[in-house]
Amino acid sequence: MVHPIRRIKPGDGVVLRSIRLRALLSDPRAFDSSHERESQLPTDEWDRRATEASIGDKQTLFLVDTPAGLVGMAGAYTPGDRTSVRRLYGMWVAPEARRASIGAQLIEAITSWSLEVGAEAVQLWVVDENVAARRLYERAGFADTGVNQPVPSNPTVTETLMQLGLVSPSE
């Protein structure tokens, strides 16, 4: 089933805050932040994040917005000055919507956007204990780079850098 995925829009700050805080409550060890920290952010910060992710080729954020509500999100950004790479982050699917191909569709949205903006690869960090997420990324073609690190927000947990090389349809 194809789910309604859309790029975030200016003015979606409240929407972004809602889904991000829900994700942080649902799966706190999967993110490099905390519900406590992000729930304290002011409204204008959420509005700024939504606006910045809604335009341009340096970053994006996609939402899965169904009649039942928001059930997924994934973002991507340009890490530093590495213009040929986009880094997928903040991927989350609501527990009630898992196993419905939403994760795969979010990855496709991110990789398609990355190709459109000229990236040659998409990278992501996956928490090592999140076996389901790792399998999803492997099915999508991501490979382990051999680079590991402690999760900055929780040094007792490790994460692994994965990468997917992109090939444009014309190649």
C-alpha cells in the first residue's frame, strides 16, 4: 500500500513538534536527543525547523500524514561541506503503523530527494540494538561502513554508520 508522504511545509512547526515528541517518547534510545530536552524548545524553534526543512537542497523532512494522523517521519541534511552526501535522520514510524511498508517508503522519499539535489550517497547512523531498523536499512541497500561510535546522548549505547550509494536513473 502506498501511504501519503509529503514534504514538511512552512507553518508545520506544531505538526513537527507533535510527531517528534511522540517519537522521542515511543523510542527514546533510537534518537540523539530526548523528550525532556525537545519538549522545552520554544514554538519559534519548531517553526524555524519546519520552514528550513521545507525548502532548498540542503535539508528536508518528510511526513506520513494519514486520515488517522501522523504516523511517520524522516529527514535528511547535508553533513558539513560534504555536498555529495545526505544524512538520513529522525526516521520513525508509529508502532501501530509498523510493518506496513511506511519505513521503506520514507527511505524512498529521502533517496529520491537526495538524487534530485545531486547527492551521490545517503548515510545514516543506526543504533546497534535496533535490529528491526538495521534490517530495514539493509533491505533498502544500505551497507555497514565499519564506523561505530557511542550515541552522543547516551554513551552506553553504540551506533553504526551505514551508507547507500545512489545511481541516477540515466546511469
